[in-house]
Amino acid sequence: MTSIQVTSEIKPLKKVLVHRPGEELLNLTPSTLEELLFDDIPDLKSAQEEHDRFTDIMRDNGVEVVYLENLMAETLDANEGLRETFLDEYLSETGCEDKDILAKAKEYLEKIEDTKEFVEKTMAGLTLKELGLFTEEDLHEMVVGKSYLAINPMPNLYFTRDPFSSVGNGAVINKMYSVTRNRETIYCDYIFRFHPDYKDVPDLYGRKNEFHIEGGDTFNGNENTLLIGISQRTQYDAIKVLAKKLFFGDVENKIEKIYALKIDENRAFMHLDTVFTQIDYDAFTYHPAIIKEMEVKIITKDDENNDLHIETASGKLDEILAKALGIEKVRLIPCGGGDPIAAEREQWNDGSNTLTLAPGKVLVYKRNTVTNEVLRKEGIEVLELDASNLTVGRGGPRCMSMPLEREL
């Protein structure tokens, strides 16, 4: 058994990577919400309780759950001197140019003896007050709307789907759309280079790449086919770089074809998995707004010219998906059950963002009642997560999970 084994979106899920929300959420303020990609400030305790219910549902269905913060701590503990190397790289990517702040931050973090506590603090960020750079006297001069962070937190980390993608036996370590989120990829980069159990996982892309791509846009159609969204967060040029590495690189893989699907570039449709997800061998839940004609680039290997062969096509979503999966037809189950108001409302709360635990068995947000009832009528087993705090980061159960192993 290899440490990553994912060739499908729906085969029984065996092992998954998550991140339990931590004190990074306590460093969100109204003035930093837009920069840190949140719509509101979640309550940490409630978010953690909701996330614990999320992982309990998966465990109850035979899934092994591992945590990003634990794997990172194990990585640093297993390699002498690596913590110092990581800390220097981490500080260099904070975006902070104040040498005094960086020096104090390094001193503060070096004093944390417990490795997991150290890792979680790098995720949480640091305030000026923690570094002794905001005193009682400064309180009288405080300006509403000004950030008093020394180092920004990474509040989106509980969306473990995006920093990398599991493809076959490899990991596509991503260059992410925003500076805020690209810092998150440092953890998987270290895990897949240095963790005792994961250091042999090949990187199929690279976090230092020029073009951005995110895991919410990457789907494993089957062991030979990928579907990738061209979206607000993923560039077509990134997909071509990935294709060349898969087809002509020195990492063994079985991918023969990539379908690059163009979707609208807006916050509601930020990733492909916010508009559709596969829930059974022939079934997808989707947002009705994307059923119209779509443009797709079909990328294959041109051996004769040692280059990519790219075919441009168009068609409706169901036609494209059936062709990509090599089946006669697919069932499309609409978010909101065909009601335009319900579709828009439940799409905003990730009604189409399902985590498939096994063919025909999905984990969804309980609040999307219309969509969930439609799924049940279509014969899908629906496991509901009651959550209202996790949703304010604009991500659903698929976003909060990165499969490491699915049955073949």
C-alpha cells in the first residue's frame, strides 16, 4: 500500500487528511476579513465542535482521519534541524518586511518547546501584543479598522482540499491564487519531503510554480482521467504545466487525458467543486447555472511532437462528464431541486459541495434541506453535518477533506 492512493472521487474512502480549526480563527477581525477570504467571524468553540462532528461521521463510516497539524509536528520531530529550516522559510513568506517584528517573532516561536504547539502557532499567526509591540498606553491610540497583527493567521487551513491534490500515488502541491492561502502549502511541502510515512510521495506540480491552481478544481475521473476547472482560482496555463509534468515528467502515473472545464470567475463559483461533485458512478449534484454550454479543453499526449495535443470542444455538462468518464450518460441532480431561489441560497452554503464516502453515500451540510431531500429521492444515502460556523469560510465537506486513500 502506497501512502497516497486516489484514482476516483467516489470509491470507498479509507483515509483522509483534515485540519481541526484552531486559534487562527481568533485572529480574524472585521478589518482583515476580505484579505483573509472570510465573510464573517466564526465562533472557534462552535467551529471545533462542528468539525469534531464532521470527523466522527467519517470515523463511524470506516474512515481513518489524520490531522495536518499532527503530521507536520511528526515531520519536524523526525528530522533533526528541520524545525529551524522550516521556521526561517515560514518567516520569509509572512509578507512582513519589518526586521524588528521578524526577529521578535523568531525569538517568540523558538521558545515554544512542544512541536505541535509550535506548528499550531505558526498557523494561528502572531499579534503585536504577543510580541510586546502593543502596550497599555497604545490602547488609547487604537484606531478602529487597523490591523494589529504582526504575522497574519491562516484561517482557511481547515479547507485541506486546496493546498494540494491527491492524484494516483502522487500529490499535486499547488501554487494558490492568493498570497494569504499560498502560505498554507508550506506544510504539505514539508510533509511530502520529510515525513517518515510520506516523504516518498512525488510532487506533481510545485508550490513555487508561476501559475496558480487549487485542489477544489481538481477531480479524479478515473485512474486515467483528470477533470480540472479553469476558474477564479485555477489558471489554464497551470493545467498545461501539470499536464506536461504528468505526460513527460519522470514521475510514474497513469493519467492519459485531462478535461479542463471553464466556469464563471466569481466568489460563489470559486472552484469547480462549488458547482458540482460526483456522488455515484453515474450521478453528480450540480448548480443549475452551469448546465448551459460549456467550453472544455481536452488535453492528451502528442508523442510524435513531444508536446501536448489540445482539442477545444463545447457541450452541456452532462455530455462532457459522460464522455470524460466513458459512460453512456450521467444523472445530474440540481442544487435546490430546480427552485432558483433555493438553488442560489443553498449554493452559497455549498449545497453542491458533497464529500462522497462511497458510491451513493455522501456527507453534506444539514442546512441545505431542499437539496438533501432531492438527493434522498434519487436514492442517495445522505449523512448530514449540522454546521453554521464552518460555512462562513465558504467551503463544504469536500473542501474540508483531502482523501489520502480510496479503494481501487
